[in-house]
Amino acid sequence: MRLDYVTIFPDFFAPLALSLPGKAAAKGLVAFGVHDLRSFTHDRHRTVDDTPYGGGAGMVMKPEPWGEAFDALLPADTHADADAGRPTVVFTTPSGEPFDQALAAELATREHLVFACGRYEGIDQRVIDHARERAEVREISLGDYVLNGGEVAALAITEAVVRLLPGFMGNAESLVEESHSAETGGLLEYPVYTKPPTWRGREVPEVLRSGDHGKVARWRHEQAVRRTAERRPDLLAPSVLDDGTPIVRAV
Ligand code: ADE
């Protein structure tokens, strides 16, 4: 997979060289490219923003540097009907679709992601419309809060996506049994413990030391359901059994 980032703050992406993403790049599993949007400007001040048409506070990112960045990063020929194999341009924006594990898994199937990191009040809408003619476009929000720009969101999305790539994680099982994975029914993860058995007067739950795998599995599921109900009731959809008995089911 190839991942490109267009930003006015290339230094934000230094962490890509660290930890697992850095190792994955060294192994050739992924390739990262970071591009300074200002390198696609031609004026003395390397201007990337201007005042909004229609008035209002703040500045809007100008379309021209983005157009040139896409010319450099996206293939020239555009087949709107052939989404398969096209690059995916991700605009990180608080007005995008919410990012979640399912979206991470979807993006992990792509060959080429281009992150367009907006700043100020956003990017001229024509940039997004134009990108749609040359690539799959996803506008993605990290959550219902406003960051100063899309860089942190692009990094978070990258980490969630890249760790799903085959061969990326040492232990594939830890991907299966984690919060939000479809395999655990979308429940939050149960509490975990390691040695020593007693620490500062606190004991590891007896059941985890019992050696009874069935009991352990039931306890973990119970804990996951309890946690999810307490912290994220929105992840539990009420439903009914065939005979009308209400049940609570993970969605
Ligand atoms: N840029 C600013 N706020 C953002 C958010 N919540 N998600 C993604 N990109 C952003």
C-alpha cells in the first residue's frame, strides 16, 4: 500500500518513521510520501489561502496548489465508472463521515491512499469535486470535535488502517479480539491482567487463574457486555427474540 500526505505541516508526519509504521515501511509493506502543499505554489509568499467568497470569518484554502498536488500524485487518466484500482483521496474534515473500525478495514483494502489535510476554514469545494473525477473520494471525520487541521486525523487514520495490513502485526490474533472488531460483535474489550497475581492488595480475578477456558470465555464476554452497556450504550441495539422476549445485542 502507498500512502501520500499533502499538508502545509510536513513535520507533523515525522512519527511515520517510528514504531510499527516505520518497521512496515522498512519491510516494504507500505510506502509513505509527505508533500508540502506550499511546494505547489508559485508566488513569493507561497500562498495557500484566501478570503471566503460570500464573506465570513477565517480563510479558505485556494484550489490551485491542490490541483497541482493532485496532478503530481494521481494518475492522469480518469475513468469515473472504474472505481476499482483508482486511488482514494481522503479529505480529513470535521464535516466528514465518522471514522470507525469498519471504515479502517475498508481503507485497508486500497492500494493507494492520498490524504489531503485541510487547515483554516476548509478547502475550496471545487478541489473535492475535482478530485472525485480522478479518484475515489472520502471525506472523513475523526469525531465530533474540531482540531486545528487534518494532520492529526490523517495520522490516526493511518495507524488504524496500516495495522490491519496482512503481515503488519506480529500477532494476528490480537487484531481479532479487540474493541470494535466485528469478530467480538463490536463490543468493547474486556479488562486484562498479567503477573503478579497480587499487586498493591489487588487480586487478579480468580476465574482467570482457574484454567477453565469455557469459564474464562464466559466471564470475558460478560465483562465486555457490561463495559459496553456502561460506556457505550449506543453500540448495543435493543432487539427481541422470536417469542417477543427483549434481548440486548451488539451491533
Ligand atoms: N480537521 C479538523 N477537525 C477534524 C476532525 N474532527 N476530524 C478530521 N479532520 C479534522
